[in-house]
Amino acid sequence: MKKITTPTLLLDEAKCKQNISRMVEKAQRNRVKLRPHFKTHQSAQVGEWFREQGVEAITVSSLQMASYFAHHGWTDILVAIPVNLLEIDTINKLAAKVKLHLVVVNMEAISVLEQLLLQPVYIWVKIDTGYQRTGVLPHNNTDLDPMMQHLFESGKFYFEGFLAHDGHTYKQTDRDAVKAIHNTTVYLLHLVRSRYTHLFPDILLSIGDTPSCSMLENVAAVDEIRPGNFVFYDLTQQHIGSCTYQQIAVCMACPVIARHPERNQLILYGGSVHFSKDSLITEDDTVIYGQVVALTADGWSAPVDGLKLVSLSQEHGVVSASEEQFRNYEVGDLLYVLPVHSCLTAVAMKRYLTLEGEWLEHLAGLPVGSFN
């Protein structure tokens, strides 16, 4: 591996490919389409690992991301955020090149798109099945009926189906609770679909969240799944029960820049601008921003007892150490830390270093417009 001198995000390619393989196999067993969310890795090279396993359709979280992956040969792309009408020029440019899927949650967006689109796009209506971030409520026929009628009558749209995101599974740590959320969402999506099959006989249903797609064996009641975080996983997913420590495929390498024996603390060059400010509360009510692991011949270990990343400022990280563990580290050493939220850490770090010493790109690290 290359010499590391500054905070660096390590990527275990073998673990990452194993995570992809497991989800591909689960989708195949359930006979559902896997449309993975690429917002976690945002890397053309990691995207190729999906393509190698037969994935052809993807999800992204912005039109910029859609443009990036279109540039790298992806031709079936869902932008899974309510459409930003201010980006109509980008929408028209992309729709001329790829099968572009857009999400709508109101009649206003449909009306403006109908006026400004230069060619048809594929439309999904987002249903709020309990997360309460955005979407149309499943029983809100007052809004849904005119939206669906307009989509049926317009020549500017190919209506694909209804989608939902169970973001509230991220607050659970119990498999039965995750299953209950999933089952509720499936029921509500089927309910909405049944109301409009007279207009659209082939309505598709799409769900996307890593906890349910990882923890549940049966996801066959929908047509496609859109998990994203599973490609790397992180401490949040381990805390929920979506993965084991051994499946977390990214790890921060941070230099030790100070030691404070009077309080058994190690200071890292690695702060909130590297990790993000996401945190977890452990069983002993400690707030942590990462778990320290040991580098091994084939990756890294499970978390080391007696070491916790307990505070972050902009560039600094504070590791609380037991007296025994404190003695094991000197200024100039590297500490290896599993992130709480791999998606945000990846955006912050802007590239990856594989354990084989290869740098992989991240969209955030590229010059604006370099792929248009």
C-alpha cells in the first residue's frame, strides 16, 4: 500500500465485491430487479464492479450524478429525488441520451415538465409510507387522482410506477421492527397500485433501503429494490443489524498528532471535514464518531476494545483510550477508524485508496463539468 501521510479513506475491494454479490444473489432469488443506489460510492470504478455482476439499471441522488454515470456508459438511470425543475436543461440533455427516470410528488412538477420537456421521460410517483420526508400520502386520492389522470393523458411521460424509501428503518435495531416497516410499505404500495391499474395495467413498485434489503430474506412483493449503503456498510448499519463488522468495506486511516496521558486521549488528524458529524450512542451511552480497528494482512479487525473516537472538530479527532491501549500508540502512528456513515465520509474524502494501493475516483473529487 502507498505511504499514508494524511487522512485517507481505505477501501477493501474484496469485501465490497462480496457485498455486491450478496445483494445481486438476493435479488435473483426473489426475482426482483436490483437498481442499486450509487450515491454511496459515486465512483465509476466501483460502478464497474456492479456491471461485472450483471447490474444494468442504477439509482442516483442528483442530476449531476446522473450525468457522471451516463458519461461512463450507464443508460438506465433513476434520479431518486423529487425533480428539480430549475435543472430542466440538464434533464433534456440527459433524456436525449439515456432512459431517464424522474420522481414527482405533486401536480406542479408534472405541469412544468409537460411544458418544457423536449422528449418523453419515465416518471415515478413517490409515496410517503411512513418516513415523512417527502412523497404523496397513500390515501391522498385528492392529489393522486388528478396526477395519475394527467400522466395518463399526456404524451410527454412514460409512467413507470410508485416508489418509496423506508428511511425510518435506520432508527431500528430489531429485525421484526424492520420487517414490520417493510410489510407496511408493501401493503400501502399495493393499495395505491390497485387504484390505478385501470389506467396503467403494468404499474411497477420500487423500494429502497439497506436495512430491509439486507436483513430480510423475502423482498419479492415488489418489482425492484434500490439499496445503496450496502456496497460499503458502516457502523450505523452494524448497529441496526444490517451487517457484521467484517462486512464494512471502508475504513479511515488517520495520523496520530498528539498524546495526552493525563486523560488517556489520542488526538488524530481526522475531523468532521473527513468523517462528517454523524454519531452513534453505544450501549454504555457513549457518543462515538467511529470505532478504532487494527490493520491486518487481509484488511482490518473488529473494533479494538478500549479505543473510541469520541469527539470531532473540524480537523481534529479525539480518541478515548484505556490506559493499556494508550501505551500502544505514539505520535506519528496511524489509527484506523470505521466510519459511522460511509456515504458522507466518502463524499468528504473525495477518493479511495484500495488495500492494493490503487486510487479510485469519487465524483466529489472531480472538476465541475469534467464529465459533461
